[in-house]
Amino acid sequence: MPRSEWRRGRATGFRWSVAYFRGRMTNFPSISGKQLLVALQKSGFELIRVKGSHHFMRHADGRSTVVPVHSNESIGPGLLAKILRDCDISRDQLHQLL
């Protein structure tokens, strides 16, 4: 089999399709950076500094994260998951803070 067909996924018979991605929706809420900043401040995080559109936040116990605040843009589910992991906050806790 030529290498070009191997790269296209024909060697394994697997092809990427929309059906593969169905059912992979997350149950994270669609929130903006400003809303996330307010929720983090309610949970005890302080704004340390701002560099451009990136807001650096830190908790008294040492946890820290960076929240991008772009106008009229929501934070994607992957980035939101990473921020919540950095802050050691669960999705349920975030729902309560919002």
C-alpha cells in the first residue's frame, strides 16, 4: 500500500467522520472570562496582575491560574477544564459560584 494511502487512514480502515465526534459534547457551561473571574473571586482567588487580556489569579494557599478575558468570547471546554484543574474546583462548585 502506498504511503499516501497509509497517511489518509486507509491502511487501518478507520476514517474520521462526524459520527465519531457525536456524543462528545461536554456538560461544561458556556461562560465568558469575566463571569469566570467573578466566580473565582467568590471562591477566594485574588487578581495578581493583568498582562494584555490575560488575568493572573492566585489563592492564599498557592493555587494559581490564568484566565483570558476576550470581548464577547466564551471560554472553550478544554481551557475551562484546565483552569478548574489548576484551581482545584469541581464543575459542581463552579455551578454554585455562578
